[in-house]
Amino acid sequence: MKTLWFITNPGSGSTTSAKCEALEAVFSERGLTLAGRTDFPEQSIPQGADLDAKGVDTVILFAGDGTINAALCALGDWGGGFLILPGGTMNLLAKALHDEMDPAKIIHAAHEESRRVALPYVEAGPHRAFVGLILGPVASWARAREAARVGKIGRMFRAARIAWTNTFARGIRIRGARGLRSRYQAVFVFPNPDGLEVAAVDARDWRSIAELGWEWLTGDWIAAHAVDRTRATELRLRGNRGVQALFDGESVMLDPATRIEAGVSRKTFIRTKQDPK
């Protein structure tokens, strides 16, 4: 790790300009060269050829899951490494890769000693989820969550009313996962080196719906109560209508013919977590 490109989202409450500048000072302290910086989404993710032209060997991502996902998908074929720093609400990727959650300490640890590892992901067409994929009506709660993040309370309540109606009105059906019933309000798909882990939620009563909505607004969507769990190697959507999906929190409308499967990245993620003894 010698020449860096820094990708962040300074508009987020967790990755302010002051915090980004403090990390740039850490780069300088360690003798690392900062070749450039991208403030996403105001600026576009650089192409791999642009990074190669500047001699970049490592992209440092200090952002939430959505921004990290956008960068990893855009640079999926790039040959350099990625250092993921905790800059969001849940920071699940950072927790999987590091023991320490202080971004500055992670940089120091990565510079002194680190390994590159591969990570599993869920893939559907051109989209990938390294944390998790959510399918079904409950995905519409994402609009309420985004409004809450930026303090648009009126917009949050309007979006929540729509999400509430969608969640009660219809469900999603999938095939390829043994043991699942007909319709669910949400299907959570998590990457695993051995395939796909599937958790399907059937929340018909108002209390369960309220719980799902609250978990969306507070950011802990992974804590939603799963009624049915199973594993699969491949999933398909049933029906002939598009389905709303969230890839690491980023909203996408999936075509009903889309195949959902597991994949594994190259050994490109810098890991500082110590192996258990």
C-alpha cells in the first residue's frame, strides 16, 4: 500500500470533511502518496484505467455501505486493492475485515501488516451485494430511511405510509430455495462462500410490520425477525413483474427473469483482523 485513491461521501454525518482531512493527514504521516480523491456522489467513481495511469495500488473507501457498493461494482475488474474503513451506520464489511473500528488505527495497521482476502457476494445481473440483498415490498421502506437521514421528516412519513401499504398489500415469491412458502414481505439474501443464505419474512400483523419499519429507519435492517431460513445455490423471481431490490441498501428494480447467484471476488480486500488462535 503506497499510492492511494480516497473515495468518500463528505455529505454523510459519519464522514464529514473534517474527518476526511484528518485521515489524509494520517496518509501523510505514514508516508503514503495520495494520488486523488473522489467525493461521491457529487463526483463520479474513477475508472480503473485512470487509477492505473496515476500508479494507484490501493483505493481507500471511507463511506457507508451504499457508496462502498457503488465503488466496488464500478471497479470490479480493477487489479488493485481496497481498504474499507467504517464510515456508515452498520459497517458490516469493515467489521468482517478489521478488529479495530477506528479508521486511523486501521490505516496504521494496514500499512504495517496486512493480507488481501476474497469476499463472497450476491450477484444479480450487473448488480452485486457484499453485505446483503433485500427483495420484496419491505424494500420500499428505504425511501423513508433516506428521508430520515437528511432530516426530511414530512417526506419520511409520506414514504413510510406508502411502504406500510405496499408491505401489507402484496408479497414476493421466489423459486430455488427449498422449504420456503408462497409469499413473503421480504426475502433477505446473504453472501456465503458456499452459496446463498436466505431469510424470508412473513410479517402480516401490524406489530411485525412496525418492527420491520423501525429497524429500517434505525439502520439495523439485518435484525429483522426471519420466519424461514434456508440455503440455495441460485434463486429466481416468480411472476412477470419487476421486483424492488436493495443491494447493500441501494435501490434497484429487478427484471423478473433475473437470476440471483453467489460469487466470490478476487483477493483484493485488505484485511487486518487477526485470525483466532
